[in-house]
Amino acid sequence: MNDLLRKKDLETNPTPRVPICLCLDVSGSMNRIVGGQTRDTGRKAFIDGREWNIVEGGVTALREMIGGVNLFYDNLLEDEVARFAAEVCVVTFGGSANLVIDFANLDRQEGTRQQKISNLTAQGETPMGEAVNMALDCLEARKDEYKEAGVDYYQPWLVLMTDGEPNGSEAEFNRAVSRTNALANNRKLTIFPIAIGEEADIDCLAKFSPRRPPLRLKGMNFKEFFEWLSQSVSRTSQSMPGDTVKLDTEGIKGWAEL
Amino acid sequence: MGGTLNTEWKSICCAVQGRGHAKKNLPCQDKVARLEENGVQVIALADGAGSAALSHYGAQCVVNRATAFIGDRFFDLIAQEDGRSVTLEILNVILQALKDEAELHDCALKDLASTLLIAAVGDGKFFLAHLGDGVIGYLNEDGLKVASIPDNGEFSNETVFVTSANAAARMRIFKGALKNISGFILMSDGSEQSLYNKRKKTLAGAVKRLMHRTCLIDGEILMPQLEEALSSVVASNTQDDCSVAILARTSAQLPPLDALPMSERQELFQIRGSHALRKVSKEISCCDKICELLKRPLTLRQVARRLYVKRLHAKKKLRRLLKAGVIRKDNHCYETVSC
């Protein structure tokens, strides 16, 4: 204890927050097999806009993505600053847009987070516009809560991951594109559009991001991507007024192609 | 130019490196300065921009030039009615100094970017200027108040600097009569974390204690204590550098030594034990007596004579009070810090 400053006479302001929304494709096509041993059942099905061979076994793109998201959380929890600064929200789109995990301090989410993420299933169409709008609404609502509570915050991040092309409402898609463009152009949002696999519609993703081109994940390098993302969050959470947080583009090369 | 010598105000300022900069082995980018000149006391604080490579040089240049300029032109500046011209005059002077500094380091002006906070008092008047984040607070008869809140952008790592294009429009200046104001504090955003409530926009109670100690304890003794407090307490709540600059004078809110309760005097004299004990209370009374005597400067011989003790004994007592910082020694004379 210091004689000059007593703890009881000091203020405790909350750590400035980095709000991050993960907007994840869980449409039927995310059940595609990306690794492991499989056995063909001989059956076929028309799911999420195309015909698929049904197999048994193997590892799906969804499982790989879930592994990446859990790693992202684990890395943030291990970082002494990011643990208290990062706030993550998860919105999925598969059949409909769903808010799976709302914004909260990471420690507070910890009790139910793994179960909620692990229980994700891939089904239905790809209502990307609806999901991006939901993600932006969540970000706006969280910023209002920060302002109300006197909590400082950094520019919010939106990570949009898809393996296909949007097939929800066109009006919602256009509204989402116009909102993300306005925010990104005014430096009010950092958006990372990520294409999963060769079939993802990179042109559609590009419409959401006027300042940064979409990135295509090399193979199924979810882990590398989320590792990079958590390190970037950590750097941002330690930045100070006037700091320009440069994203480590060298680090991107390992997991994505421009 | 004019004014009477303003000796009743005391000032102290200190900046310490934050944990973030220590980890990266970067210099402390918070800089502070104080100056007493022509009956004017000035304190200044600048927080160098994290993104600017040489902002520690910039911030030092800004506080040096700002204190010198305000010290020199205080009475002219507060006499002006047009606040905009005052703002421009200050920024022009600072930018000129930064241009010279940029030449010296062969860098761009923006590499020297920093915020700026100034407080100055003289002849019953005050002047404040604030550009960027950080807080300016003051103390009057009603307690601690905030004069200027942080000017951040929407996001945590955004603010405005002396080198920003919109600096003149964003700079806030204040002037007025001191009346019952008895303290000012400038703090950087790192110190804000512990000394300012961002939600309520109020100052922490600790600020009043810092102002009070500035009045009661000699700067040379207080300085290492303040540095230790910033390093071990304030800097532990943030990654950022932490700095404060304080101007204070005794008042009803910041009472002089002889108006304090016995427990506080005992703490200031650094006497241990319960003051219910006769030995302790006797020691406190002795210190009280010496501080009372030293409201005007006296030599060791004069103190010993007035206390009816041997010089060696008086010297021992004086040494204790010097160590506590409640008296100071100038040439061969001793004097109480807060009269």
C-alpha cells in the first residue's frame, strides 16, 4: 500500500473493450467433408442450392470452424489484457439468422460458451444479409451500452465467414451491404470477409468491405486464421490514443490468399 | 505584465512509464513541466501519440515551450477577450517549436504529435488550456470539480493532437478569478484510469490528498513519493504511461499543518504509535512547536534557543521534520513548508 494514494480513494474504470462479432455460415453446405475417412452411402441430397453425395464419417467444414472459434476464445482467455478487453458475439446463418452468443465479458460467457459453439449444426440456406444486419444491430446495441456505462471501446470488428453465396432476402442483403460500407468508409467498423473453400462467392463478400478485399482461407486453415485474429485483438486491446493498429499482413499469408 | 509574487501556490509534476511501453522497451511518452516566473506559476502535461515514433521528444518540447510561453505572456493572454486568437497564438508558438524540433531529429511534424494540458495562476487569476485526452480538474470550496473532460473520438485509441489539422477548433481554453479555488490537476489518460470516474465524470478522492500533500510537503521529499505512487498504484491499472501535474495552495479544503487533526499531523511527522501514549503525544507536540516556530525562517541556533534545548537535540528534531518534508532548509535557515 502506498502512503500517498490509498486504494479506497481511487476509481476503477472498466478496461476499454474491443467488441468482435463473428458472423458464421452454418448453412447445409458447411456439412461438406473436408478431411478424415468417409464411406459413400450411395445416397444424394439437394441441400443449400446444390446436390450432394451423402457419406458417413469424415470431418466437416463446420467442425473445423468450431475448432477454430474455440481456439480463438482460448487464446483470448490466456492473454492478460485481451481477456478483459475482448467481447465476442456469435451470429450464425443457416436457414435463418441466429444470435448464438450475445456480447459479454469472456469470463462471463465461459460457462455456456463451449456447449453453445459445439452444438452448432449446419442446415438450411444462406441468409447472409439477415445475419450481417443482426450482427450490426448487436454491435450498435453493445456500443450504446458502453456509452451508457462510461466504458471506452475500440473500433468494432465484424468477421464474416461463408463457404457459399447468399440466398436470403435480396433487400436484406442490400441493406447489410450499404450499412457495412457506410460504417467501414467512416472508419466505424473493421470488417474481415473470409471465404471458406473454392466455392465461396468472393464477389458477394467483397460488396461488404470497401476498404479491405475478402480473403480466401487456404484449405481449411481455420485454426491459423483464428490464431491470427486473437493476436490482432490482443494488439488492439493494448493500443493507446493515437496508435494506429496495423494488421499483421505477413501473418495473413500463412492462412489466406488475397 | 505585472502581478505580485505568487509564492503561496505550490506545484509538482511527475510522469512514469506505463507497463505497455516497458514491455516493448519504448520510452515514456508522457511529459510534464512546471515553471514559476514573474509571479506566475504554470504546469503543463503532454501525452505523446503512440503512433508517432518520436512523440517523447515532441511531448517534452511541447511542455517546455508551453510553460515558457504562458509564464511569459500570462497576463496578456488573460486580458484578451478573443479566445480564438489566444488559442491560435499558443498553437502557433508550439508548432514553431515543434518545427525546430522536427529539424533537429530530421523527422516529420506528425512524428512529434502529442496532446497538451496547461494550468497557470497569477495575481488572483487562472488560465487553463486543453487539447486531446486527459483531464483538467480543480478544487474549490465545494470540493473537487472537473474543468475539462477528455476529448476522445468515439473509439478508445482516437484523440486530437497539437499537430492535428483541427487542433485550433478543438482546443479548449478557460480563464477567470481564482476566488476560492485552491487546486488544479492535469492528468494524462493513463492516470485517468485511477483518478477519474469516466461514467460519472468526477475526480477520485485521491486527487484532493495529492493536492493537500503538495501544499504540506516539500517538493523534493514529495517527488519520490509521487513517483512511487504513480508507478506502483496508478500504472498498475493501465498499460499506458501515467502522469500528473498539480498546482495547490492551502485553504479551508486544504488546511495548513496547524489546522489538521492530531492523527493527520502524526502521519505527516511520521511518528509511529498510538497518540494516546504520552511519549507519542509529547513527540507530536514538540514537532507542532517547531513547525509553529518555523513559520518564519530560523537557524539551528535560533531553534535550539527557542526550544531551550541543546543544538544537538534540536538538530535531531529538525532532521526528522526535514525527512518528513514538512519543513525545508534553505541556506542555514529552516522553514515550515505550509504556513
